[in-house]
Amino acid sequence: MNKSIMMLEINNISKTYRKGSEEFIALSNVSFQIKKGDFVLVNGPSGAGKSTLLNLIGGLIHPDSGEILFNGKNIYNQKSSLINEYRKKHIGFMFQQFHLMPYLTVLENIRFGCYSKKQIDNIGLYIGKCSLTGLENKYPSDLSVGEKQRTAFIRAIISNPDLLLADEPTGNLDPVNSIVLMSLIEAYNSTGGTVVIVSHNPEATRYSNLNLSLERGRLIDLQIEQSKF
Amino acid sequence: MNPLKLVFKEMWYRRLTSAVILLTVIVASSVSVAIYSLSKASEDETRKIMREQGLNLYIFPKGTNLIDFYSVNNTGTFPDNYVDVLAESETFDAVRHLTGILQIKYPDWKDSNGSTHQIVLFGYKDEAQQKYLPAQELMGFDVKKGTVHVGALVARNIKPEEQFIIKGVDGKQYSFKIDKRLEEGRGMMDQGVAFYLADLQQVLGMEGKINKIEALGCVCKDGRIKNARKQVQSIFADLEVTEMSSIADARENQRVMMNKYGAFIIPFVILSCLLITSLLFYQNVNIRSREIGLLKAMGHSSYTILFLILFKAFILGLAGGILGFFIGNWIAQYFGKEIFSFTAMNIKPIWAIFTYTIVLFPVLWMTSSWVPALIATKIDAAKTLSKE
């Protein structure tokens, strides 16, 4: 692969959690690269370090060693305000638990992810695409889990981030809603968005072009689906 | 989304917690305002009781035995213009209502039946207006020239429509129109007659002389008598000062006690409420850990998170402070009527403390939420957002 076109380079990343005298190696010398437009599936058993990897890419936790380059720049080699800016401008997060603000309506939750008027103007379009029309003024407590996750999806991508990081986004969804959500994520990917998704859902392999398998913090397998290139 | 809107939406969503925090501010604010207002009313009450009792400080020639004012007719005197000198002094502010008096025992006053009585004569100089102090309502006797006020016991010996007649030292009979026949129960004045000072000086041949100044001691931090004595003696070393009012002392002691009580109870209530608020904010931050984690994940800075918590504390502190001010005033007026008979109708909102209220309580409540807000900024977004 040509290094110059890489969006994200993960080089020898290690992360260990310590609790008292106990140590838990979450990631050990993990390296791989992601190009713009990739759909990366991260899988592995529980405790393999999948979420830690996502949080490291998202700038939420610092690695113990190694570097993460975004467009050639080490994201952890900058001030915290710039890391915040990195998250705001380039990253969209999705979580298994949706994490919608309970006191904001669907519309307000999505608006919360907007940083420009143009993005606000696009909300209607995404609401239609995600079959949330008519639910704009409902609160999360009035929504089904599928509707909640679709709202969280729009909030994550409404600012048109370069990278969508999704941690088990279908973990709480039934098969039908899982397929709907995965097709929405794929649609985002097909418009040039890069996706890194942690999922146990076998369905996800249909959309990914890069599959990473982690086990006990180590990258044990990396498969590149050539047809995507 | 506007962070302000986010704060208001969150407050409404968790309205029970917000209401409890608001209540703590209201309690702290209303207790502070009520105690301060009642303490102020107590001070006014003391002042009015002292006025009601009459003048309570005597200024007289050094060495005079006070008992002589009622038993002899030759106590030491001093020039009546001493009063004017004191009133003109820029530094003399420990006493008010300076009234120059000539008080002499008159052992052989004859009534219209020819009976002889021992009476006391009081000559009152016009109350001095102190040049460098704000004008006040006059106290004491306001006896007009050519007239007298006669005490109840003396009045019994003078028929209605009769004038008061007294023999002067020059042997002449002087007659005065009786302007007032005083009610009994006024102590020594029951057997006395009050004159306009110049009239009595003429009768007694003591022009320009007085033998005491009566005045009202102020409510001073370091004590009425001590301060008044120091000020008088710095101007006239030949005068001394004594205090005559024990009731005023008792009332003032009560006022001081109330101030001390307020100085303990106000900080105690405020600190208790702040502690409760701090715990409620801590609980609020714990409940909102995922929201805060999400804010971080979305790139919001620690300052935004601090702002969201502190602004909530500010809003609740401001609203509670304002509500507490009015509730505190209502409490002061409601209970003040029962406690303070003289000043009950005058217990009104003290607007000067309203300004303090709207500044102090938001600042205090923001301070109480400071530690929880700092904890919020330290929340590990990765950890809270990954929790199932």
C-alpha cells in the first residue's frame, strides 16, 4: 500500500490497564493502516482489546507506546484542545448503548452533533433516509431500540466526519434492525466515509473490506478484501 | 445546540434534584435575609425604645453628685453655650439630641391657697441641631417662651385656667401660661415644672447658666458611655458623662445577642445548604457520567463541561437567592410584628441586601458545585461510554 494515501496509521500501539498491582494488557504492539473509504471490521472475543482500539483511534485514551497518525499527524502528540478538535471535526462515535441525551428530542439530539447551518439543514434528509420521519419531537424514552440507534447514527455522521467509529452498534438490535443499520452504515461508507466497526455480527463481514481479528490484545489476523479496491 | 438550552433542558428533566438544590438556596437565602432584617429591626427597636424612654445620657460638671439635682439648689453650673460648641463640633457624634437644662430644687413655692411646696424647676434650652450630622426629629420638652409644663402633682395645686406664678430671686412674681398639665407617672417631673430655659434663668437670676446636658447615646459598637465620655471630655475636660438607662442597656444587649446569634446561625445554615448542594451536584454528575462522556467524545472541551455544571449552579443560586430574599422578608415581617412592637410596621425589604443576595448566592452555589464540576471534567469517556 502507498503510505501517502493512508488516512490512519496505527504503529505498534500498546495499552495496559493497571488496577493496584494487577495489570491487564489491552493491546500489544498492534499495527495496521486504514485508507479513506475503508470499511474496517474489528472482531475478537470479549476482552480482546476491540473497544480499547476504537477509543485509541477516537482520541479518548492515550496509548502507552506507539503512535496513531491521522493524515500523517500523530494525534497524541498535540495539545488536548487539538485532540478535542480532532474528535469534533473528524470522528463520529456510535455505541452499543446509543447514549442519547434523555432530555433532548430526536431532532435536538441530532442537532447536538451539528456544527454548521448546512449540517442542520441536512437533518431532514437523514431523518427521511433513516425512517425517523414523524419522530422528530419524540424523546428517547418514546423510541424503540432501532429508532434510538438510527438517531445515534445520524448524530454521529451529520457533521460529515472522516471516520465513523462504531462499537457494537448492533449489539442491542434485533436482526431486522441490525440489517437496516448496517445498510445505513454501508451507505455512509459508499459516499466516501471511513468506517471502523467493532462487531460480533457475522452480517458485518458482508460490508467490510478489512477484517482485523484481535485476541488478548494482539492482532492475530488481518484480511483485506481485494474486491473493494 | 446552545449550551444554555442544554442546561435548562437538563434542569427540567431532573426537576426533582433541581428543585431540592433550589430549595437549599431558598432556605439559606431566606434565613439570612430574615435574620438580617430582624436584627436590623431589633436595632431600630432599641433606638426607638431609647427615644421613648427619653434622654439617657447626662453631661454635668465634674464632681457633681447626681442626687443633688433633686435635693439641693446649688449644683455646679456651666455656660449654656457649651451645648452649641458640642453641636458645632465635627468630631462629636457619639450622642444626639443635645438639650441644655437648668435643674434646680425650689423649696418654697406657694400655691394659690398660700401653701408652700418643695418643687423642682427644669429650664430647657432648645434642642441643639448637630451641624455635621443628619437632622432628626426633636425629642424631650418643647417648652415655648412664656409658658410652662407642670407635673401632675404640681398641677393638682393649680386650679384650671390659673397661671403658674413663682417668685423670682429678684423678689418679683413671675407668671406663666400653663401650656401642658402632664400626666402622672413621669418620675421627678411629677413634682416639677418645665420652663423655657431663658425664662427660668431670669426667674433664678442665673442668666447663661445650665447645670446639665441631657442627650441620647448612640448605638455604638464600642459602647455608648465609653465613646460619649471620650468625646465630651476631649472638648470640655470639666464635664463628665453618666448613663441613666438600664432598660436601653437590656435592649441593646438583646440586640447584640441577636447579632451574635445571626453571626452563628447564618453561616451555619449557609454552610449546611452548600454541603447538601455539593452532594446533590456530585450525585448529578454521577448520573450524567455518560452524557458527559458523550460530550467529550464529541469533542467538547473540559471548559464546556465546567460551564454546564457551574451555569446550572449559577441559575439555581440566582433564582433561589431572589426567591429567598422575598420569602426572608415575608418571614421577617410576619414574625417581626409579633416581636417588635415599635418597629413592626417599619420592617420593610432592605434593598441593599438584595444586591448582595443576587451576587453572593450564585457565587456560593457555583463554588459548592466546583468540585463536582471538576470531577465531571475528569470523567473517563472511554470507560463510561463502553459500559453496558
